[in-house]
Amino acid sequence: MTKIIISATANACRECEAWSESPANPGNGQCRKHPPQAALVPQQGIGGAGLAVVSYWPETRAGDGCFEFFDKQLYGDEETQEQLKLS
């Protein structure tokens, strides 16, 4: 069996330049590190029901950690590292 250890030393959202805190709800905000995510949602319009495309940035809390900053320490064989895409 392969032993996997991941050391998590994540930075908090509040420390990131890409994080935008909500003025109406301090301690909460949006992660703007990557482009907004698009989603299809049902919408009722004049012509009947349909779908609309909306986009949004993920909502996060100031103390949330970010996987972009995790230190990855992997112990195991190369095949396992490749399967997990952590190397």
C-alpha cells in the first residue's frame, strides 16, 4: 500500500489579492482568481420557459483556504503520483 501525506499550509482568502470582500456582508466575498463560472439555469420568459446562461465567482469566507497554495508532499511510487496528479 502506498502512503500519501499532503501537507496543507494554505493561505486564507483574506490574504489573497484576487479575493473581493462583500461590503454588505463582511467576512464573506468572491474568489476572482480565475474567470467566472458559467451555468445554465431555468428561466421563465415572455415566450415561455427556457434556459439562461449566468456567470458568477465562487462565494468564499475570509478564513477559507485555497488549494492553489497547498504545499504538496507525496510519498509513493511514480504511478500513484501520476494517477493522483499531485506530482
